[in-house]
Amino acid sequence: MGKQRVDVSGPTLTQQSAKDECDINLIVDRAKRGADLSQLSRGPGFYGDFTGLPSYREALLMINAARDAFMALDASVRKRFSNDPAVLLDFLSDDRNREEAVRLGLVNAPVVPPESVVERSDEDLGEDPGPAKGKGHKGSK
């Protein structure tokens, strides 16, 4: 199959007013002449190890899933958090809000382990132990 040609001779939609400001060759020439390039530095640079972060696509999927989960909540619960998933996440990250989060059905109530089974002696119960059992006493009086 041969190459197809596209006619681009019509009027352009691209704004040309900033053409010279964006031309890397002109920017380098200005820098060589000692021109002020401070507009290129809008803030301090920073470095970091971002290898543990998800990709943009993965992060977007997580954000969309969180938004969908938030939107699945009752309207009254969403209203409690100003209809903003970020406000809900801030709320859930504070342990002091656990009781209210349980009440709202956002988290499960903590599981309280059953009390340990403790064997109690007759003496603990305040009862008369009666005749001694075991320890070599076989019904002798």
C-alpha cells in the first residue's frame, strides 16, 4: 500500500504568537547571550525516587475506582463529606473517627475476641469443696 497524502494547506488553528518563545534554538541562543531565562524556572526543582509509585494509568484507575465507590454511598453519607471523596479519605485516615465511621457503615466494627475460658475452683465460687477428690484419697473416712 502506498503512502497517503494529507492536504494541510488550509488555515491553521495553531496560534503562532508564541512561536519564538517556544523555539528551542532561539531559547538556547538567548541563553548564550546571557539573557534572563527566569521564566523557565517556575519553582525549585526536586528529585525523588518515584519507582514505587504506580503508572499514570494505574493511578487513574485507582482514582476512578475510589470515585465510583464514593458515588455508590448513600446521598446522606456523601453529603456528610461535602460530596468530596478527598474529605472522606481524610476522615478515614484519622483513628479518632473510627466510631462514627462504624456508625455510618464505612468500616466494620472491630472484632472483640471472646473472653478467655477460665476454669474456676469451688473455692473461687465461694462453695464448700466437699470431700477431697483425687490425690490418693479413695473414699476413706
